[in-house]
Amino acid sequence: MNQTQQTQQTQKTFRRLLSYVKNYRVGFIMAVVGMLIYSSIDAFFFSQIQTFIDEGLTGKNYQLLFTMGVAIPFVFLARGIANFLATYSLSWVGNHIVAELRQQIFDHLMKVPVTFHDQNATGELLAKITYDTEQVQQASSKALMTLVREGAFVIGLLVVMFYLSWQLSLIFMLIGPLVGLIVSHVSRRFRMVSRRIQQAMGNVTSVSEQMLNGHKVVVMSGAQKKEADKFAEINKQTRQQQMKLVSTRAISVSAIQIIASLALASVLIIASNPEFLNSLTTGTFTTVLTCMMTLLRPLKQLTTINADFQRGIAACTSVFELLDQDREKDHGRIQVQRVKGHIELKDVTFSYGGKDEAALKAVNLTIPAGQTIALVGKSGSGKSTITSLLTRFYEYDSGHIRIDDIEIKDYQLQSLRNQFAMVSQHVILFNDSVANNIAYGLEKQVTREQIEAAAEAAYVTDFTANLPQGLDTVIGENGMNLSGGQRQRVTIARAILRDAPILILDEATSALDTESERRIQQAIEKLSINRTVIVIAHRLSTIENADCIVVMNDGEVVESGSHTDLLNRQGAYHQIYQMQFSGAS
Ligand code: ADP
Ligand code: MG
């Protein structure tokens, strides 16, 4: 991207951010007004130093001193109110925008296709919801606060200075930019080094994490020295960068002070001219000098505006990029209550994004309504992919998939997905009670009796009977407090309650011991009655009774038929069968 494109991009992002601000216009205006009042009061305060010294102290105007004394608390009260107004309003606007962005990201993440989640690490997406949105607020608020408040303050001070003595003020105007130049140079270097430190710290963490996670492998393969050397190198880099930061900071502070002292020196030398000195009162001299010293701080802050602004824009860009991700395609219009469950795949070819080899190659498959079909084959042969295409997690590249003779793309997405109940090896439970987990995500109203019946049928009640609150026991994050078999039974109960016409069992029992598997098998058999069932299983003993067994290899269907048919054929199925019964599994 070249410079102009980048500027255009920044402007576009900024305008989009402003469109969020629009909804909170009132708060925004209040914030700016508050900041302006705050700075005006400060500048006014400085303008009164001259009166205080010349008339009050030198002129011994007791009345004036008394009035000033009485006025001061009120001035500070007004300043305090202005400060509150500015800070509160700005945070009000900012927090509203953060909340709005968060909600939008959250909602959007449930609308993007599965492919998007495949390609983006969960940690990064979480960071966008939590960190990036926060950055948008913090950086933008800071940039605005500095621009308006410090900007107005600087202008106010300059007006006071020039009004009192333009000659002295001119000196400052000559030296000021020099200070600004150095400050901005230093802070740029500062940021660069800070960024490198951040990276270096990231390396420290990731190398340590790898070593800790793979600790046993490291120890077994005698790679301690190699890991230690790798860490030493990174450790050294981090230390060097830290020292650079320290020295930059130390040098910069002194450099700025020395330059500031030059300004002071010039002022004093010029003032030592008797003619000039006579034209100045003590009050004027003191005020101008104080203003000069005071100006350094806001000026320094103003030089960081661009950095803050860019940081905010970078966070914004990251958030907007996510929000601009295309949603899942949902152009189908057909809505069904309940399909019969006749499934047909015709020449279906599909490859995952970014992979050359197709995961499915011209697959043909027909499953009559109400039948049970089993998919077998070595891992990676494309079994799960078939189920992912049926539920439209991915769009197939060519061919047709029809349910009840209607192309699945023509169904409305949610309506299509409502036709499936899925039980897979990866159990996903929520941190809630067993009963609520069983009833999760059901649109229709379910009664307590129905939940209990489902729990009974899936043998969930077998173990909840021993839990303190029975079905209402909270099961911890992802069902931490339950065993694998128990968790699996909860998901089967969920499928029973869902009562969908098509049931998908993807290695639902592979991770279980034989005892649990038998229990679950019984539950599954009950569940399979009157449904179209696609079952994927490793252990052939669990699928012998299927109406049809389909053997897959490298994304292709190589054989299909009933158990006895396939055994008689002495082909691929027979081979797998032999292997399992010769004691391999
Ligand atoms: P099975 O369920 O038979 O073990 P899969 O259908 O899961 O096999 O996988 C088929 C092929 O597709 C494998 O080569 C696998 O590496 C690949 N694959 C599966 N899921 C993804 C994914 N989300 N992204 C990219 N490739 C995938
Ligand atoms: Mg699989």
C-alpha cells in the first residue's frame, strides 16, 4: 500500500468511526465544551498572575488580594465541574461505542461461515472482542482529549504571553519548535523500541510455553541444550532492547531540559538590557516566564497525538475488517417443518479452502428415509466432511446434495439445520445445569417432563441420581465435572429432545470404554427408530446392523452394501473386518 492509499484508508476508517459517534452526539459535544471551559479557566488563571504581583503585592492592594482569595475556590470549583463534565461525557460516549462494537463482533462471529473460524485462531478473535475494542476507545479518547484540551491551553497561554510582552514571547517561539522537534524524534524512537520489546517478550513467552508444554519430549530427546540456547538468544535480545529504552529515556529527559534552559538563558540575557528591563513590570516578567515553563508539558503531549490516533485507527481497522467478513450464504427460501429424510449425494466434489487435494471426489450416495447408513474407512477419508456438507458448514464445489429431492442450498439455512441432530466425539457442553444443557438451543417450548424423559432414555438419570441437585446440578465449564461417557449421554439426551428427522453420529462412542459404550449404544438404538441415521464408527461391531455400509477411502466411495454382502465380496470392508478381529483393536 502506498502513502496516499494508506491516508485514504485511514480517512475511511475514521469516517466510519465517526458514524458511531453520531449516535452519541450530545455526549460528545458536552465533552468538548467541558474541555474548552477547563482550558480557558487554566489560561485565565495564568493571566491573573501579573495583576496579582503588580497590583496586589507590589501595589499593596489589600482589597484585591482579599477578592482574589475569595474567588480562588470558586474558580477551582468551576474547573472541577468542567473536568467532570469532560471526563464523564467522553467516557460515556467511548464506553457506549465499545459496547456497540463488542456486540456487533459477537453477533457477527455467529454469522460468518465455518471456514472463517477454521482460518482464525480463537485467541486472536477473543483479543478483538476484548482488547481491540478497548483500544479504539482509549486511544481515540486520549487523542481527542489532548487535541482539544491541551491545544486550547497552549493557545490560551500564548495569547496571555503575547498580550503581556510580545518581545519575550518571540524568543520562545524561536526556541519552542526546536524542543518540539527533539521531543517528537525521541518519542518516535521510543515507540519503535517499545514495539520491539513487545515482540521480544512475545518470543520469551512462546519459547517458554513450547518448552513447558513439550517438556517430556524435550527431556526424552535430550534437547535441553538446544532449547536453552534458543532461550538465551531471545533473552539477550530482550535485555538489550530494554537497555536501549532506558538510555533513550534518560538522554531525552536531559536533552529537553538543556534546550529549555537555553530558552530561559536567552530570556534573561535579553532582559538584562536596562532599556528593555525598564519597560517590563515584575508581574509581566514572571507571568511570561511561568507561561513558557508551563507550555512544555502540553506541547510534549500534543506531539503524541498522532501516535495515539494511529493506534486507535489500527484497532478500528482490525475491528472493521472482522465486521466486513462475508456472512454465511443464506439465499434459500424453502422452509420446512420436518423433512422425511431422504438424502441423496450426486457427484459431490469438495476441497477445503487452501488445499489442493479434494476431500471428497465425485461422491454418490443415497440414503432412503428412515434407514441407517454407516460410513467406515480410515481417518482422513472424508467421512466427517460428508456430514459437514449436509449441514452446510461448507459449500460443495460441484455436484448436488438433495434432501427430499430439494437441493439443500434452496432451504433456508436455519430450517435446514433444524432437521439434524448431531452427536460427535467432541462434546460441547455449557457451564449450566444438566437439564439446561439437554434443552440447549431448542426453539420450541419443552416441559420439565420432556427433559426428564430424554434424560431417562439416554441413561443420564443413572448418574444424576447421585448428584446433589440431580438434573439441576451445574456441570462446570464444558462439563468438567462429568466423565467422558456421562458427557456423551447428555448430548444424546439433547439429540433425543431435539427430535430431528436426521441423526448424525460421528464417532460418538469412540472415546469411551466398552462398558460406557454398551450403555450409550442402547440409548442410540432407541434414538434411531423412525429416523434417517448416518453413523460413523471405528468399531465395526457397532454398525453391523446398519441397512447399508459405505466404505470410503481418500474421499471416494469404494464399496457399499450390507454387512454380509460386503464380507462375501472379500474387498476393502472384509480387510478392515479381518484386521479388527485379528485382535488389532
Ligand atoms: P474423516 O472424518 O474420515 O477422518 P475428514 O472428513 O475429517 O476425515 O477429513 C478429510 C480430509 O479433509 C482430511 O485430509 C483432512 O485433513 C481434511 N480436513 C478436514 N477438516 C478440514 C478443515 N477444517 N480444513 C482443512 N482440511 C480439513
Ligand atoms: Mg472424522
